[in-house]
Amino acid sequence: MSEIKGSVGPVGNQGDIAEYLAELEDIPGTRVYTAARARKGYWLNQFAMSLMKEENRRRWRADEKAYLDEWQLSDDIKQALLARDYNRLLDLGGNIYFLAKVFSTDGLSFLQAVSTMTGMSVTEYKAMMDAGGRSPEGVRSIKGGY
Amino acid sequence: MARITAGVGSSHIPLLGVAVDQGKTKDDYFTPIFSGYEWTKEWIKGEKPDVIILVYNDHASAFDANIIPAFAIGTGERYKPADEGWGPRPVPDVIGEPDLGWHIAQSLILDEFDMTIINEMDVDHGLTVPLSMMFGQPEAWPVKVIPLAVNVVTYPVPTGNRCWMLGEAIKRAVESYPEDLNVQIWGTGGMSHQLQGPRAGLINAEWDNAFMDGLIGTSDRNRTIPHIEYLRETGSEGIEMVMWLIMRGALGAETRLLHRHYHVPCSNTAVGHIVLEPVS
Ligand SMILES: [Fe+2]
């Protein structure tokens, strides 16, 4: 075998794709944006992306339901969008950087929008961040419980 | 000959852009952050780099869900600030360096890094916030910029090792450019943060600081950190730190620490930045 310049071999489990993907699902309270989620949420994310244009934001604000009907979205996704249920939207294949277009259009900051996924009020969440954030202790692995 | 004279690692948190744009940098909340960048702002005034290779990620601004380049290099003449949902930032256009950009793109491809080449795009907070942190609010940015965008959003993202190797190839590419240019490379993003789900708000100061330690001197232990470790230890968006390894790889075998700074929090995120120079 010829030597590969700079190679240090497979990094961690990254040589075994099945194990690699399984581990991405092993983090509590986290939906890693895998290929599977990217496929599922394709049009959800493309819809969100459309809100980067002021003209589209105006139409969305004027009639959210009518704007959603222009997109190939399931009723589940439409409901979750209208309810701004971001955890549900993550389950439906949404990615936070795309969904940011929705909450930015609502005039929410990242901190305000992100707090809605944690079960805390904005005030509680901000207090946690100001005190140093959430500790990784106990929330690293579902299976490992550490 | 062009050469890479320094590397900077820095967070690129959107709220820092808001603070600059709205004149809030002296507010109590922001003072500990911006004061950490004062040293760097003075230093870069003396260094006067000609070009910055600015490694960042696009946050669903220039690239939608359709096309997902792993590594993309900008060869355009200029780039406008993106409208990320609240209107474009009031910052100057970013001026490119197409001659060096194309030289690096060609060299990288011949060095077996098959880059995506971008001629026209808007650049989001990932690229413009670090410029604001280093240069404040000038009429025009005092440097040319070669954007280098990395996919750190859709998995699998490039491995840390691959990022490091890309950095090494960038160093070779820059050093084969005949014009005398002072080039810096910046790796941006991070540090620990998670912007999604019930675990949002995760911060790991101990891990972040160990990561910064690992950028200094001859250590190369950061290059083999697997994705799952970034995710578990630093939150889902902490993976952005692989981009710092492109910067580190481009500095060669050994680095010297010039400045480092770390603060929690800014919005949902740990702010960190480090200034390194190659030891040759
Ligand atoms: Fe980012």
C-alpha cells in the first residue's frame, strides 16, 4: 500500500459509517443534522431560506397559511411552523440555521428562539447562560448515561 | 514569495455583529468580550496583512439545501453582506483577491483537494463578524479577503484531520505564489455552543481551553478528535471548531502563542480567540 501524505488513518469511528451514524443519535436532547434529516426536511429548509428576501417576508407576514400552501410541505410541518414549535421542526428535518430565517423574521434573537426548545423561560435560559451555560455533565451520551 | 505570517482563531457569533453595528460594544454585557480583542486590534494594525484567507462556514445564506460543498474557495472580485433575515449588516463590501484565490484553488486541486470554486456569493456573519472584531467599523476593510467556506452543517462534515491537511496544502499553495504578499489565515466559529433542542446552551470551558492549548507549539493532538467528541463535549454547533484546524495546519509544524482570550457567554456561545505565529 502506498503511503498517503499526511494521513493518520481513520479518525475515531469515522471509518465505520454505521457506527458513526448510530453515535450521532446517542446525544440527549440533540438532533444532529444528518443526511437522513436533510432529506426529510428538504422543502422545510428551502421554505425557510425563502425568507431571506424582504418581498417573501412581507408575503409570509401578510398570510402565513397562504404562503405555506405554495410549498410542498406536509400538514405536520405546516402546523409546526405556524406554532413555531422548533423541537418538532427539528424532528421533521429542519436545521437551525435555516429555521433562523423564520425566527429572525419574527424579530427574535438566537437566544430568545433557542430558549423555546429547552423548556425554560427566556429569563431562566439567559440566567443559565450568564452563569456559565449548561454543563455537559450527564448529557453527553444516552446509552452511556454520562 | 507570498507567505503566511500569522493565524487567528475566533468565534463569529452574530450578536457580536449586532453589538458593533448598534454601538453597544461598551455595554457591560459586551465589555469583557471586546476588551479581549483590543490586543489583537492593535497587533493587526502593525502587521498590515495584504490578504486574509478567511475560513468560515455559511449558515444557510449563500448555500441553500440544494448544493452542499465540503470545501469552497471564493475567487470573486467582491462579496456583499448577506441578508440573513433582518436585512444585510451595514458593513463595507468584502474585497476579494482573485489572482491569489485562483492560484490557491488551482494548487489545491493539483494537490488533490478538489475544491468548489465560487465567483459570486453574499457572505454572512461567519465571515463579516470576525472582520468587525479585528477592524472595528472602517469605511472600507483594510485587507483583501479570500473566503474559504466549509460545510459544518450537514453530516458528515469534513474530519478534523482532513481540515488540518487542507491547511497544510494551503501553506504550500501560498508559498508557491511569486508576489510578495503578507497573508494571514483565520479559522472561525465555535467555541462550545448548541443552538438546538432541549440540550441547547451547553458550554464546556475546560474542553475549549484544552483545544486552544492544543493549537500551540508542536502539538497535533487536535487533528484526530472525532466528530462525536465535539458533539458530546461542546454542543452540536461546537463542531465549527474543525475550521480552526485548517488555520493550524497552515502554520506548519510549530506555532508560538501571541494572544488568547476566552469568555462565557455571548448569547448562547462561548467566545474564544487565539493569535498564533508560525515558528520556522
Ligand atoms: Fe457559525
